[in-house]
Amino acid sequence: MNEFAPVLDDEAVAVARVLDSDHVADVVEALNHEPRETAIELLCAMPFERLVDIFDQPELEAAPELAEALPRPKASKLLTAMSVDRAADILRELDEPARSELLGALAPPLRTTLLSILGYPEGSAASIMTTEFVSVPSDWTVGRTLDYIRKVERTRETIYAIYIVDQRTQLLLRSTGLRRLITGNPEDSILSVAPDRVPVTVTPLTDRENLARAISKYDLLALPVVDHGRILGIVTVDDIIDTMIEETTEDVHRFGGMEALDEPYMKMGFLAMIQKRAGWLCALFLSEMLTANAMQSYEGELEKAIVLTLFIPLIMSSGGNSGSQATSLVIRALALREIGLGDWWRVALRELPTGLVLGSILGVVGICRITLWQYFGLYDYGPHWELIAATVGAALVGIVTFGSLSGSMLPFALKRIGFDPASASAPFVATLVDVTGLVIYFSVALVILRGTLL
Amino acid sequence: MNEFAPVLDDEAVAVARVLDSDHVADVVEALNHEPRETAIELLCAMPFERLVDIFDQPELEAAPELAEALPRPKASKLLTAMSVDRAADILRELDEPARSELLGALAPPLRTTLLSILGYPEGSAASIMTTEFVSVPSDWTVGRTLDYIRKVERTRETIYAIYIVDQRTQLLLRSTGLRRLITGNPEDSILSVAPDRVPVTVTPLTDRENLARAISKYDLLALPVVDHGRILGIVTVDDIIDTMIEETTEDVHRFGGMEALDEPYMKMGFLAMIQKRAGWLCALFLSEMLTANAMQSYEGELEKAIVLTLFIPLIMSSGGNSGSQATSLVIRALALREIGLGDWWRVALRELPTGLVLGSILGVVGICRITLWQYFGLYDYGPHWELIAATVGAALVGIVTFGSLSGSMLPFALKRIGFDPASASAPFVATLVDVTGLVIYFSVALVILRGTLL
């Protein structure tokens, strides 16, 4: 053993080992676990090709900050060498003046391309597209196209999708796959190996959800982004998978009743997280205050029949739970396009009997619970306990039905007024149902208990 | 106009138009909207190649039923011609005796392959893999591989990923892409155009979530399924996208507090849907009954200070909402592997101050609400209204903190005992927090109001 070998601590050894070999995705994962300063040091010491590979991975956290920390000439060389869509991602999140400085140092054609991508709204097809795709004029042969692909292969994000444009107008005519080319006859026209139909395309403003739907439906490896018949760029399947994962995260966060975080949970600043959570929590709290108003207006009844209060939490939560079920079903069916906006009445016609049946089931369970407790002497609900049980049972039928109906209609309403139906979070539905639940409960009580307790 | 032309109604015209041209995915969509009998008629009338294309689409609803309705010889010809993974999907969902009859009519090698795929549990990598991939011995040249690919192209699901196996042991050595092949020198060894590292592989039992993670992390077009070093099949990116969409649906349903539906909402039978929803709803209802017990044990306090009941719904829902936020954050961070099981204490250390701050914010809002109502004479909370306000404020701090902490710990606990953390639905968390919320509220009230109201 060489006793002059530098003494490396365990972690450094582990990092060095991973950086040295292994898939670039694993290197990125290792870098993500390092403190910012160490990551920058490691990046600076890397061969340039490796650096480009690493920055091409969307999984690299804090890529804009890391790029900014590199020496400026190295940073602009990096932006030039990386794939255009990732370079745009990085520039999009850079603050001024770093963004303008870096853009200024790039070659004019690349700068123009990047600026045009940056001009599109975040999440749109054009904002995540790459301009590094293969397109050939329609008068080329299969052989000439293959030769061309061999030449440009290194600078294209994918060469598996090939777009054929009119040689004069540059309008997109057809698309084909490399597999058709390599089995084709080199002398034939490129059009002869393309399916005889207009390619599936998206517009620059198509949103992520529709991109995912199109690529999943048509089993494509890339989707061309087309404006006025001309192809601007392509969105590749790996970018779509990444945006699908991001979209799911946002939906889960929203469904939990908060704003979506855009950073990993453990890396997010404390204050930023409070901000994202406090807003919705306060909004829900303020709406839920209506329950206090509702309770106040039934104060007289409450004083006369305090036994009614015992079941308030139980009854309210049942409404919220059934509403949350209905909401999640409808949100997902809308997202998958199983149903459209116009189907609201079909859904209502389904949720009405569903709610009645579910409510009756809970109602029977509730009545049994009260009867059992009374019967075995576990609690004394007073001389009118049968009426109390009937009140709880009937209220449950009403509340669960109302919960299912309103929970299922809320996503439609949100979509109708232009919001994402996924904002109909479980807490939102529960809050909506809570106030009405109280009103239903006390109204039922007034009908059943009038003349006895009330 | 020819007056003898057959009179077609509008819908039939539309269907015929779509079936005639257009992408197979659009044909499938049109078929899904037809009644079963019409769909079968249309399918029987189609050219066989088109039929195979249609059944190769996983989006075709009720594919097993449709296949079963075809004449048997046509059905077995269809299963032979379609991709192996889709044929396995269809057979998996067919009931006996149709399944055995169809399997029996297939050629023995295909039957063996299908039976081995069918033997793996649903959702595992092996159950969705296809055996139609390209693998070549490591002593072949680039040119020979290309010739081979040209020959087998039509029978392979993808030819873009090429797997290189040891010519003697058949063990998987390397993987490469078609793009490397077409730019390579035809005389060179196939190994010369493969990256010099062990390919990313999965085992036959890898679950869908990990498949999606691997394909997204390494930006692959296909993942090889390997058992004891030998490649059994591949899972392609389009299948992974489909399973990701399915997985999201299941998560949303579970997050809404119910069992995941495995059929589209509008097509699911009424009773089946009641079953999927009633189970969880009843379980939640039974747990929530503990709130009635908790309320009963504070009956004395309730009678003395009925004003306390006014804020019960408000306080309980705040606990549920903060818990639901924390749960959704942790579920997603666990799914994305941002945190692991061992990080529970880190999360707890983050949620504790977060809960305290959020609770304090809500507490202040709550105190303001009571003060304003009292001040402007909107409601009279009695002579001790300041103490009531203090009780509500302090209880909110306690309950929101408890909600955030328990909501964030629940997914860890579920994962620890082997459940899917995504089962920690918002209703589940709310129920958990409700009972404790009541106990916290009344305990705080006993401390603050002792000697005055209580």
C-alpha cells in the first residue's frame, strides 16, 4: 500500500467511484446529494464531454445555479454543446443579468433559436421541444436520407423519427421511422417508406397533459410541434415521461389541498413551504368558519338536545369522505377523457343512486351503533334514543348523497370556469360539504325530534 | 344523386369514415364508443392486417370479450399475429374455458412463451414484457447485425434497442442502439458500437413503479427483463407510459379514499362501484365513530360550555387539512425517491416547526374571528369570550401541529409494514386526526377554562 496516497474520506471515495464509471444518470444522482460547492468543484474537474452529458440530464438539480457558477466561457461552450431543449430549460430559470450575459455569448443562430423557445409559456409543447430533429425534403431518396442521418447523427436528439417536408414550401408532409428506412430500397423515394397519412402533430401551445395523451395514444417516440404547417421542433418521449412525473407530483400536491411545490420536499426552503401551504390552509379555514355560523344559528336546538352534538363529527366526515371519493373518480375520468364536460348529467344520474345506496349503508351501520350502545348500557342517549338513531340514520342518507353529488359536480364546475379540475382537492370538497352537512343534520333533527326533544 | 344508394344514418357514416382512413388509435377510439355487437360486426368485416393492428392497441376496451366473440380459427390466427405482450394481456383476462381453448389452438412454441408470461404476477415487468426483441451474439459484426435486423424487422416490437449476448453462454453482455449501428463501420465487431458498460436491466418481478423510474432516469426506449443473466424479454417505453397512466389513476382513486376501479367510470357496473366505494367508506365511518365516544366522555364539559361545540367542525377540519397536505407531500417524495424510509426523523423535524407556524397562523385568524364577532355584536360568546378565543387559538396550534406530524409519518408507517404509502388517503388522515383533535381541544379547554366555564 502506498503510504503517500491521499487520504480520502469514505464519501469522497464513493463519489469518485461513481463519477468514474457508470451511467451518467447515476453520476447526476450522486451530484444531487453533494453540497453545492462540492458539486461545482467536481463539475469543473470533469472532462468537457462528461459535463455536457451531465447537464443534458433533466434530473440534475439546481442546474441553472451550477451553470452560473461555472467560468463564463465554459458555461457558454456548455450551452452550445448541450441539447437545445435542456439549454432553454436552464436559461429559463436563470436570473438576470446572468441570463442575458450567457445568451449574449452564444452564436447568433443558437441565440435566436433559444430566444424563440424561451418566448413560449412554461409547460407548452414549444417550451420543452428540441430543434435538433431530422427533416428531409420530399424529393430525396431513402439512401440519400440515410447518408444524411449518418452525418448529422451526433447533433440530433433522436434520429428514429424522420420528418419529410415539401422541398419548396417546407410544409410538413409525412413522418416515418428509421426502421422503415433501413428496410427500404435505397433508390426509392423517401415518400415510399412513409405511411400514407398526415402525421400526428401538436401546436406550440399544446399543454403537457395533451402531449402525454397524444404520445400514449399513438405510441410515438416523438411528437412534431407544427405552426402554420411548418415544423418548429419535436418533443421526445423521454421529455414527456419527465413531464408526466412532474404533472403527477403537482396533482398529488393539489389533491392534498395545497399549491404544488416546484422543488424536492427536503430541499425546499422553510419559508417557501409555509407560504405554499398556509394560503390554501387559511382559505379552507375561512370557508370552514361558516360551520361556526351554522352551529350558532342552531344554538337553541343544541342547548335542548346536546346529545345531537355527539354525532356531528361522524356525520360531517361521512359527507366529506363520500364527496372525496366522487371527486377523485370524476377528476380522473375527465383527465383520461373518459367523460367530457357535457357528460355532467350522466355522472349526476349515476352519483345520485350511488349516494343513496352508500348513505343507506352508513345509515344502517349508524343506527346499529346507537342501538347497541343503548341496549348494552354503554351510553344512555335518553328516553328518545330511537328518534336520535333515526335522525342520525336519515341525516347520513342525505349527507352522503349530497356529498357524492356535489363532489362529482365540483370538477365539472371548475373545468367549466377554466380551472384545473384536479384543484378539487379532498379538503376543498370536505369543506364544501361540511356546512351543508350541518344544515341537513339539524333540518332532519327538527323534523324527527319536534315535539319530543326539540 | 343515386337514389338506390344505401341510406346510412349519421353515426354509421362517421364510423365508416374513421375506419377507412386515419390512425389505428383513432379507429380504436371509435370502436370503444360502439355497442359491443356493432364493434364485433365491424371487426369481422375488416382486413386481417387491420384487425391485428387494432388488437395491438392497449387502448382497445373489452379486447378479451371481443377476441372471444370472433370465430375461433380467426381468434387464434389473431393471437399468433399480434405482439406477444398484448396477446398475453388478452389471455390473462379471458375466462375459462375460452382461455384454454385459445391457448390450445396456438403453435406450441408460442403457447409456451405465453404461458410463461402469464405465470408472472400482474403488474410485474415479466407480465408486460414482449419477447419480440432483437438480440445478437457478441461475435457478430455491425454489418451482419444490420442485415439480420432488416430481415426480422417486421416481427419485432422495437428494433431500436439491440441486445448483445455471449455467443456461448447466452448471458446479456451489452446493449446498444440502432443509431450507433447505422453510423458504425459494417466490418467492426458489434461490441465496438456498444457503450462499454453493463446495461441497465430489471428482474422479472420488478414492479411498474420501478420500471417507470428506471426508464425515466436512464432515458431508455426499452428495458431488458433479465433472469440469471439471460434476457427473457423487453418492456418498451410505450407500455411503460400506459402503465404510468394506469398507476396515476389508481393513486388518485386511493387518495380519494377508495379502492382503485379497474374499469372506466361510466362503464363500470353499478353494484361493482358500490362495492369498491362502500368498503372504505364503512371502514372510515367505523373509525370515525370513535369521535362519538370521545364526545361522550366530554359530555359534562359540553353541557357546561355549549359554546365550545360551535368550533368543533372548524378545529377538526383544520387538523385534517394540515394532515392531508403533509401526507400528500411525503407520499410524493417517497414515490420519487427524494426521501427514503430512514429519513422519517428528518421529515418529522421539518413538519414539527411547519405545523407550529401553520397552527399559529390559523390560531391568530381564529382569535381575530371570535374577537370581531364579539366586538361588532354579531354573536355573544359570553362573559369569558377572551378565554374561549384563547382556547380555540391554542387548540388550533396543537391540532395543526399534530395533524402535520401524523400526516407526514403515516406514509412511512404504511411503507414500513409493506403497504403502498399512497393508501394514506386524505380521508384516512382526516379520520386519524379527528379523534385526537377532539381530545386536544377539550384538554386545552379544561386547562384554560377551569374555574370559569368548566
